[in-house]
Amino acid sequence: LCRKNGNPVAENFRMEEISLPDNVNEGQVKVRTLYLSVDPYMNSLYWPRPHGDPPTSVDPQLVDGHLSYFLGAIGMPGLTSLIGVEEKGHISAGSKQTMVISGAAGACGSLAGQIGRLLGCARVVGICGSQEKCLLLTSELGFDAAINYKKGNVAEQLRETCPAGVDIYFDNVGGDISDTVISQMNQNSHVILCGQISQYNKDVPYPPPLPPAVETIRKERNITRDRFMVLNYKDKFGPGILQLSQWFKEGKLKVNDGLGTPVLLVVAAFQSMMTGGNVGKQIVCISEDSSL
């Protein structure tokens, strides 16, 4: 990927074929790619940068053999959602807090809403881009309400679905939607700044500053809005994986990963994900055979 502004297009990618040696020497390992993850943050990788270490002791039994879940709900998106809500959401069970999630049908958003409920939020409302996604959130993932930002006035719908205001905002998108949500947040509320996907195709700093009027509201109401980086919490990865796995096995955490195949779909999957085409985690299946 080599571009600074605009949506990703096929010309930004290339495919290369290489031959691997038959012999594996001492100190080397040969691996087979089973699944490829497609995520918004990749759009900002214009130079090589280190990635977080994978969770240790990854046992297929944790996900009942669904290995792709380690790229989604029981992997980095799940950890991002869980740790983000725990560290930046300040949920207090029994205090009747309302949580709003933008990008709510995406990999992190669809999990964050469920996790907010599990940790004690009284009301969970999602914002997404289609009626199909809204129905998924309310009928399958346990959201109390969902707002289609492409249909109707978001501010009005937010007032209707969050009559007591917003206490916690899990922000995946930034831009106009986030400005609208922050304008309806309560005193001493909290923004979990997970992502700003609406800004990733623009040459702007991260996180982008709020408009002056919204920033004034944020300061007057003492709304926290700190950048959240899950890689700063590596010590919580192990316990987090176990908690997510337990919720999954108990049926409390629903998993929705959009599997695509074959490898030629990687570019199409990335383009679709960056324009809101995915539901849940976007994963491309390369090979279902785990034997080497």
C-alpha cells in the first residue's frame, strides 16, 4: 500500500510469487498462511513498523477449533474492545450508563457493544451504515437500538434512542458522527478513542482535532478523550484472551467474521472494509488445511 490521500484502489497493491526451499535449516521454521486479517489500521502503514507480539499459549480449544477467531473476537480486535472499554470506559455496574458505539457492525464495534453490556452498561446503542447492519445489532448482538447514519437525522435519532444522554462513546469513525455524539454526551462522560476510519484516507494528524465548538463542549462537560493504543497494555493480553474465550464458550459473546476466499479477494476485501462493506471482522481464508 503506497498512497497518502484518497480511497485505496487495486493499483495500490501488487502480488509477488516466491519459491520456498524444501529444506528447513536449524533455527528456521516454515509456516502456512491459513487466514489473512483485513483491518482499517493497515491503511496508515506507509512504512515498516513493529507489530504487537501475539498472545502466548494460543490453544485452539479456546475457540472450539475456530482458528480464524484468533484474528477477530478472541484476538486483537477482541482485546482492543475489551481493554479499551475496561481502561477508558469507566463503566460502573448499576449506575444505568448509556454506551454508544460508532462503526458498530465492524470488528471492534460489534464486540465493544456486547462487552459494554457484559460489564454493566444499562443501554447500548450502535451507529452503522445500513438497515441490515442495524437489524444484526439489535436481533443478534444484543444492542438496545441501532441508528443508520445514512438514513435520517443522526442527532435526532440519537436523542430518541439515548433519552438520558450518552455516558460512554466507543469511537471507531471520527468525523461528523463523532462530533454529533460528543455534543450529546453527559457531564464527566468518556470517549474511548479506538479509531477514526472516516479520517484514514485524509492526510491529517491522528487523532484529528475536534472542531472548536465540539472541543468547547468536551472541555465544559469534562469529557475525557484520550488516544487508546492496545499495544500499551500487553500485560493484559493473556487474561483478556481467557475472558473473551470464556464469554464465547458461554454464549455471551457472539462472533461474526466475514470470511472471504481465495487470496485474490484480499485487495477487494480491504477496499470493501475501508468503505463500510464488512459486517463484523473481515478475514480472507487462504487455506483451511492446517497440516504442514
